[in-house]
Amino acid sequence: MKRAAAHLGLAMLVGLGLGAASACEVTQGYDAPTASGDSDDWAMHVQPYVARRCATLDCHGDPGRPLRIYSTEGLRDGEDRAAPLTASELDENVLAALGVSPFGDAATHALILVPLAPSSGGWHHVGGDIWASRDDPGYQCLSRWLAGADSAASCATAAANVPRGLP
């Protein structure tokens, strides 16, 4: 009787172990993140555009909004609004940008599809269509950054063409 109980206990432990191991397996259809936005490239090229276009207090510079972005024009983590962004704020911006679509690749990432007009293959954006087409320098800036490509020229053009007094 003791031996049967011991075998039953061992079988239960093995069954639990196999069940736990299978619960940790990656399920079919799961796509690992493939967007590769670089933190240094964000700080040098993307941040100036995003700060002007998206990070005001009435938009993504609001901590309660999806894709919260720190900028000198909007939300700050500290008290000194005149100080340059900290490394922590920039890192948080990168994490927020990549995190809006953690399982998408650069071409299907929500960061570029939400602001893109639905007539050009984009999704609905509560703040309205930001880019009319994929040719817009802002779209090029963020899509190139997500793909790990050189985004300097497109981001500089995008930042220079942001109208004041948005939306």
C-alpha cells in the first residue's frame, strides 16, 4: 500500500512537472518582437520630432494617455522643466514607443500604423490622422527607427515641418 501511494505521488509530481513545463512553452502563432529601435538614435533623431509633434501636455505628454512621452515641452519625471531630458526619461520613451506593439515587426507596428491615415493602411487615431501617407517624413522617421535603419534625415525633415499650434 505504501509502495502504491509512493508511485502515485511520484506520478503526480511527474505529471505536475510536465504540465508546468508545457505551460512555459511558447505557443504556436506567437511572434517575438522584431522592431529594433535604438536608444541613441531615438535621443539624437527621433526625440526632437516626437517632442514637437506628439509629446505636448494635451497629447502623449499626458501620463494617462497611451504611449506616454516625456519632453521638455510636456511631461517631465522631475521638477526642473528647463533641464534637458534625463537618460531615464529617454529610456522610458523608447520603452513606451516599442511597447505599444510589443509583438509586431517594424512594418506592422502600432507606433506607425495608428497615426497613419486609414486610407493609407493605417488605424484609427483618436487625435486624428497625423500622416496622410507612408511618404510623410514623420512616418519615415519612425518606421526607419523601428527597422533599425538610418533615420537622421527623415527625422530632421519631420521635426522641421511640424506646424506650431497643433493639432
